[in-house]
Amino acid sequence: MNVSTDFKPVPTRAALALQKSANKTEFTALVFQEPQTAATTKTNTTGEGAEATSTNAKDTKTDNEFDMKRARHEVLNFAMANQRTSKNKRKMEIFQLIKLGAKPPKKAYKNYKDLKAERQRLQDIREQRKKFHQLGKNQAGAASVKCTTKTQRNQRDKKRAPVANIGQHYGKAETKLKKRN
């Protein structure tokens, strides 16, 4: 038995990677090409343009696949078209444009004196509500707190307990004699 012919080293990952890199001596360059729109591919039908259209055709989705973004866009367009009032339609258009990247419209200008008067009016309303609340009444002057009488409380307590509280009296023994008040 000859030791030199029978000995074979176990190949490690590093040794295998070194062999692959030694076999692969040629250089391959990857070039990124931006996807062309349908209008530009139709105009470029000669030379490189023809090859680009064939590669773009492979990249596009088939007809039977469902595109969620396109469906959502179509639903929004349908909803916009069926708005009864032009104000709502305009709001939806603005919302869609903002979502697509447009700048939102500026807020309407308000005169400072009018704004100050409106804030003062709202503050007065809040204070009036607080006063009514302290008195136990609502804005109309009716009592805001409902008082229950003793008989109403007794009737409520006599009602059958819900199934969730089936064990609420478990382990409690009640006397047969009633207490005198």
C-alpha cells in the first residue's frame, strides 16, 4: 500500500472557492438600463431599440395577473366620477394629487380680528358648559345626572344575573331571617 497515492485532502470551502475563481478568468460587466415607457419603445424600432422592446415585453406582467395598485386607482377614479357634488369631487381630486406628490393647497386666509372673535366665542361656550356642568345640568337646563330611587335599585338587583356571573354567590350562605332596619 502506497501512502502517497491513497492520500487525498478533504476539500474545504476556501479551497473550492479558490478553484472556482481560478477557472473563472473572464470579466463580465453588468450595465443597468432604465425601463423605457411604451411611447419611447415604439419610436425606437431599429438597432438597440428593437432589442430593448423584446426585453421589456418579457418584464411586463401577463394579462391574467391582478395589479392591486391599478385596481385601487380605478376604484378611486370611479368614486370621483360618481360624486354628486362638485365640492366632494374636488376634495377627492386634491387628495389624490397630494398622494401622487403634489403640494397641498394653502389654507384659506382669515382676518386676525375675525379669528380672534371666533376663538373668544368658542371660549365663552366652553365656560358656559362648565357652569352648567357644575350645577348638574346640561345645555338645555335639564338634569345631567339620573337619580335612581330605592325601589328602582331593588328591581334592578332582583333581575336574573347574566350567565357570565353564574358563580357570583358560590360559597355564600344567606340567612333565612331578614334584618330589620
